[in-house]
Amino acid sequence: MAAKNILHMLTPHKHVSPFDVNMALDAGYDSVTPYENVSLDEVTDIVQDIIFSRPPDRGVNSAVFFGGDDAVLALDMIDAAKSALVPPFGCNIMADPAGSFTTAAAMVACVEKNLKDKAGKSLADVSIAVFGATGVVGYCSAVIAALEGATVKIVGYSGLDRVKKRADEMQERFGVEIQPVDGSSDEKNAAAIADVEVIFSAARAGVQVLSLGQLQTAKKLLVAADVNAVPPLGLEGIDVMANGAPIDGTDAFGIGALAVGPVKSNTEHGLLKRMIEADEVQSLDFRDAFQLARTLVS
Ligand SMILES: NC(=O)c1ccc[n+]([C@@H]2O[C@H](COP(=O)([O-])OP(=O)(O)OC[C@H]3O[C@@H](n4cnc5c(N)ncnc54)[C@H](OP(=O)(O)O)[C@@H]3O)[C@@H](O)[C@H]2O)c1
């Protein structure tokens, strides 16, 4: 009899995300079990309970998924889960807190495609300003782009201190050099975008990060992407549906949240399906999400 594919969905929050439950069952899982209010120090016991319940060759049919809304905690939970494995006993491991790993992957992949199609450039050729990088989507977008060789700055709307801590954490965990920048006034934001070819806007839903007038001052701008679908949008002048549409008064192109959304959903679906279908156990974070997303947009 074929082994059932079982997903254990863990979150530090009160509820797991219904979005992720639906995605997992639609991807083909036979069963999805929620575990709520899970702390980092509980991950080892839960993972070992999962792996020792089945013979080693059934490890590929078990998976643990980390939700929440904190990229650093989710990455720590992945590390704890990997350390808890006792070969030959294993299981699949994936995280996508608040959909951020796959959203960031999708946004960066859409930008990469537009850069290539419209300007013949790669991520390694450009400088990027990321807004919202103390949040989960902005954090992952900044790291993915930096790992691809982009020059990345993260802009702090509340000043330099918190983005500096973020940049230090990114450096320690991923070895990437990211420049923290003070974005606590309109003038400072304008200065932050003056020399960049790309803008990622990943701020809180319903918050305008830059006006069209500000975007028009960014003379080197090639592509700007926004993942906020709730009015007011993060970048004025870029429609939610825009998928490489010209931005008025600039030579740049815009990508809106609803152009990123389907790529995000297909990426999450694809990673979940990969865990079901792979012959070896998988461990998947936003780097794997990006590798998949760039194939989906090409
Ligand atoms: N299109 C999609 O498929 C999709 C999927 C998931 C999420 N999203 C969207 O992606 C965006 C980011 O999501 P997230 O989960 O990363 O959100 P988040 O964790 O709440 O982070 C949002 C970021 O915005 C910052 N922020 C808060 N108020 C701000 C302000 N007034 N001006 C500038 N920045 C401000 C936050 O700073 P603090 O650290 O101070 O809070 C944080 O850095 C949201 O708009 C969300 O709706 C889109």
C-alpha cells in the first residue's frame, strides 16, 4: 500500500494559516495536522516524534512546515529541525512564514525577468533599495538579491538602528554585505533611491512608501516592485496588476502585488509538491523558493 503523505504544520502563533493548509492539501498531502503556539525549543521533540514513528524509507512521506511571521525564527526552526534528524531517520522540512519566503522569491524572480527582458541586465548588475526589510518579505527579498550578487541597501522608515541590526543578522547568517540606510523622512528616502536601478517595496499593507513624484526623481531606476495590494499601494503609480508596465514620467517599469501573487502561489504549491514527490528528503527555504520561482516566470 502506498504510504500516506503527512504534513505537520507548526506555528508560533495561535492559529496555523488556513492559506497554507489549503495549499498543502491542494498540492497532494493526505493529511495536514496543525500545532500551535510552538516555541523553538519544542521543535526537536516534535520532529523526533515524527521521524521515529515510521521506518527510515518512509521519511520522504513525512514533512514538517514552519509558519508564523518571523523570518529569523522560521530559519532557526529549520536549523533546529535539521539538527533533530537522526539518520537514516529523516523527514522533509519547509518554512514559509506568512507566505513570505515564496512572496519574496516571486517578487525577486519577476524583477529579475523584467531586468533581463527590458534592460538586458541581471541582478548582479544592479543596486537595489529594499523598503520593509525589518518585515519577513523584505528580509528575504534583500537576502535573495544579495546572494545573487546585487548591491543591496535596506531602508528603515523608523531610522537606522533597526535596519542596522537586520543587516548584521543577514551578514552573520548568510555572509551577505547589506547596507542599512536611514529612511525616516521623505528627503532621506529620495536620497536612498537616487542611485538605485531597482526598488523592492515590502512595507506593511496599506502604507504608501514612495509617491510617484519621488519615483520620478530616481534617474537610474529600471524596475520597481510592490507587494502591497491594499490601498494606498506601496509605490504610487504602479497598478496592482502591473507586470512590467511603464511608470509615468520615468524610463522604469513597474510590478504590482497581483502580478507577484500567482507566482507566489505557484511557488508554494511547487515546493509542497516537491516534498511529496522527491525520492530524498528535502529542506526548503527562500533560496529554494527563488530557484523555483525564476523557472516559473521564465
Ligand atoms: N502579493 C503577495 O502575494 C503577498 C504575500 C504576502 C505578503 N504580502 C504583502 O507584503 C508586504 C509585507 O508583508 P510582511 O508580512 O513582510 O509584513 P510585515 O512583517 O508587517 O513587515 C512590513 C514592513 O513594513 C514596515 N512598516 C510598518 N509601517 C511602515 C511605515 N509606516 N512605513 C514604511 N514601512 C513600514 C515594517 O516595519 P516594522 O518592523 O516597524 O513593523 C516592516 O519592515 C505587505 O504589504 C503584505 O500585504 C504580499
